[in-house]
Amino acid sequence: MNIQFDPDLDTLYPRLAEGDVVDSETIESDLVYDYDRKDQIIGIELLRVRPNLPDLATKALPFQTFSQQIEFLSFLETIADSDLKSKLTFARQILQNQQPFLLNA
């Protein structure tokens, strides 16, 4: 997964898979899914990232793998303030510890 962050525009773009974007769908006012020819989600456009940062960690996003979810949380840690960063780190660690159980459920 490739994650691009533009601090000037306050946008975040996790690229979930390779391919050309052929369609986009606004899911919420600050959330847009990009689709490929097979109608698979290959990218997520997140707008107004900083005011929404606390909610992004718990938002149900269409990650294709567990490792993409972990990578996304790790990235959010890098742009969060110190208080939120410690909470995100804790949440990521819990998720990583639960990974074997979640994958076998």
C-alpha cells in the first residue's frame, strides 16, 4: 500500500492496489472511494484529515488486508499530536496482538 499525505491540502490518499482509476464515489462528505475497471476499490481519498484524525482510526475503511489496516494506523501515528499518537499506538498494538485470533475467526 502506498499512502500519500498532502499537509497543505489536508488530504490523505491510501492506494490499496495497482490499476487505473475509472470511477469515484463520494461515500461521505470527506470520503471518496476510487474504483478500477473491475469495480474494486483501489484508493481512498480522505479530505479534511486533521479535524477528522481521531475518527479515522476507527472508521470502517475497505482495506484489502490486515497489514494495510496496521500500516494505515502506523501512518496516522506519524501525523497525530502526542496525545492522539499514544492512543493510536496503543490501538495498533492491540490490533496486532489480536491478529492471529481475528484471522482464524
